[in-house]
Amino acid sequence: MAVTIKDVRAICTAPAKIPLVIVKVETSEPGLYGIGCATFTQRWKTVAHAVEHYMKPLLVGKDVSTIEDHWQMAMVSAYWRNGPILNNAISGVDEALWDIKGKMANMPLYDLLGGKVREGARIYRHADGKTLEEVGDRVQAYIEQGVQVVRVQHGGYGGNSGDAVPLSAQRPENAVHGAYYDPLQYQLSVVKLFDYIRNRFGFDVELCHDVHEHIEPIEAIRLAKELEPYRLFFYEDSLAPEQIEWFEIMRRQTHTPIAMGELFNNPREITPLIANKLIDYIRCHVSQIGGITPAVKLAHFCEAFSVRTAWHGPGDTSPVGHAADIHLDVSSWNFGIQEWSGFNDATLDVFPGCPEQRGGYVYPNAKPGLGIDINEELAKKFPCSEELPFWTNSRRPDGSLSRP
Ligand code: GCO
Ligand code: MG
């Protein structure tokens, strides 16, 4: 008698004040359920609605074992496809079904995916600050923890060092409110930042930087070349998804390793960059591409082109999503690096079984499935805010909107 899907629910919680969306799939087997990450934090309520009003009627009563068929059907059941809302809703169900598969097989997900090729996933952490010394002190702290790769930013993305006063002199009259930054000051500050960090720490620590699509393509190419003497581990989101044809020009101009992918939803954004060897690290947000099922296929596709994985791992990936990342990391031969944001105490309490950072690595546990759970009663104590993000209202000095 097949085990079937009995219920599909979205659980929204924000233990670190960042809205997270978890999908719980309950089955006809008493006590057997799975959980998955569906976190698109800026539109958490819409994803939750899609889970409850579209994924649930699509799947209730169906066999839990046919994950691939459910994924293919969910992907096209709305006809229009490859968008962030539905991809995240599908991811939540997909990851929950893999969690159930592992529990039924009594195997951790990494064993279902072919077994470990490494015991832990090497991570990178974020070092930021208003002054160069502050950034350097954060790098020092991570090195002392055993972290070997650090992402350095001076004042967030676009050099928003929190003091926009100089910019106000550049705005036209009646310029609209927004998160202003100055592309020129940002670019000059990045070169100074790397010069300072390399002079202070030498080349034994690996460094990366996130441009966060804040400058024009030709400026991103120039900056990549200016950073060559500082030997980056990778140079991230140097172009916006709408500018991906420029990667071909960038590739011809610089040997700085290129990372891209967190904003991608559609395979057609991804596969040309990999097949043409225009990037070195693929950084997709796993729930944004539809979950574990597509991520496994993407990792295998990348291996043929020597592209390595570096799954997106910010604070707005849930611990369930991080667990899925880590199971993929330890079982993918062409794993590159794992972005890691860490968890506050409330998050650790809401999600028993979180992957653990020890030194410069993060480790999955050996429990069946994803190895993580959610305490629903505790999750209710951390409601999600409906406040819209301010930082995406990113503005150039002349007041025009910039890609955030
Ligand atoms: C990263 C990302 C994040 C995103 C955030 C958007 O490299 O971790 O750029 O910082 O800005 O996930 O919600
Ligand atoms: Mg990024």
C-alpha cells in the first residue's frame, strides 16, 4: 500500500527577524512527514499562499515516492513557469519529499545522492564594516575561528557605509527618498579595501567580494581587472541577470574567478554561462530554482564544464534550506564553497538539528532525510513582518533607481 500525501502546509516564522517559509508535507503514515525550504523572504506571504492554494490540491492523495514526477508536474501545472514565487513553493514540497524519502530509507540525504565525497563543507563568512580597520578586525576574528575564505565588503553593497551625507550634495533638487550610493566612490573603495586587507593579512586567507549588480557592465569589468593583483577567490554578482551576455566580454578581459547565480530562476539564464565556461562558481539560491531535484541535476551538469557549486547561503535561507545545501555540498564532487551566515539562538531552538559550523567547515548530521526539524509551537512566537524592504529601493546619485 503506497504511502500518500495527506497534507501540505506552509509555516512562516522569523526567529532572526527575517521571514522564512517552510513547507511541511504530512503523509498517510502516522508520524511520517517531511519539511522543505520555500524561502523568498521579500514575498513570503505570496509563496505561502501558493503552497496552500496550489501545491496542496495538486499533491494531496498522491504517492510520496514519485518525487521526479511531482516536480515535473508542479513545474508546468500553472503553464507559465520558472518564476520565483512558484519555484519556491515547488522547492518546499520537493525538499520535504526528499526528507520523507530519506526517513523511509533510513538514510541521510547525502547517502541517497551517492554518499559523501567529503566530511564537511568548507564555508565563507561575511566581513563588513564602516572602516577598513573594522572589516580587517572581522577578518581576523574569522581566521581565528579557522575560517579560510572571507567575503569582504566596505559598507554593505554599493559601499553604503551608512553615511550618505556626501551623496546628498550630488542629488538633484527634490530627489526621491531611497538607499543612495555612489558607483564611483564604491569602485574606488573596493580597490582600497583589498589593498588594505592584503597588506594586513597577506595571501594565506582567501577573499571574495559581492558587487551585487551595483555598477555598469564595463565598470564591473574594469573593477575585476583592478582587483587581479589581490587574487580573489571569486568575484560575485558582477552583472545583473539582465546583462548576462556581458559575461562573455568579461571572461575575455580578466582571470579573476567569476561567481553568479543567486538571482537566477530559469535554466536558460544558467546553462549558457556554464556550457560556455563563462563562470567558475554557480551560486543559485536552491529554493529559487525549485529545490533539491533541479540542484542535483545542475551540480552534475556543472561538473562536465569544471564549474563548481557555491549555493547561496544568506540569512534569508532557512536552516532547512541550509541543511539541503550542506547535503548537496558533501555529496557533490565539484563542490566549491558554501556561503554561511550562522544562526541565532532563537533559530537554533525553532529548528532542532541545524547543520553545525566547527572551524572553517559546516557539517550535516547523519539522521535520516535532511536531519532537521521545526518546532511549530515555538515558530509561532516569531511572526513574519509585512514591512517592505528599504534596501531594494537602491538609488544612484541622480535619484534614478538602480538594480539592488
Ligand atoms: C549574498 C546575497 C544576499 C542577498 C539577500 C537578498 O550573497 O548572500 O547577495 O546578501 O542580498 O539574500 O535577500
Ligand atoms: Mg550575493
